[in-house]
Amino acid sequence: MSAFQVQDCKGGPGKHPWIKVAAQSAQEAAEKVCGIKLRDRGKLGELRARVVRDGDLARRETDFYADPE
């Protein structure tokens, strides 16, 4: 398992704190925080979660997930 930092973006990015989560993948971490199944594709208006590996303070590798269709 790896550690990830996840930000639930419901209501817009930057409105919620980053939460540390242990998970097998970035998508699993996002789904644990948001409580729903998410898509790894979508438009900016559908953004639901941002995920970075714990320790990547520069957030160089950020994964984005959207609400389900």
C-alpha cells in the first residue's frame, strides 16, 4: 500500500483540506475520500478529486478524477 494526499473538490478545488489516505492506487484513494466511484476522465467542471503521492510537496504528479456519469 502507498500513501496519498487527496483533496475532495466538491464545490470547487481549494475549498477542502488535503487528507492522507493509504491505498493501492490513486483512484482508490480518491474513492475512499469521496465515498463514491469516480472516473479518471472528465471535464474541468466535473472535477471531484485531486490526488498526489504523499511527500510530493511540489505536486508534480497530480491525478484528477471526475464524478461518475
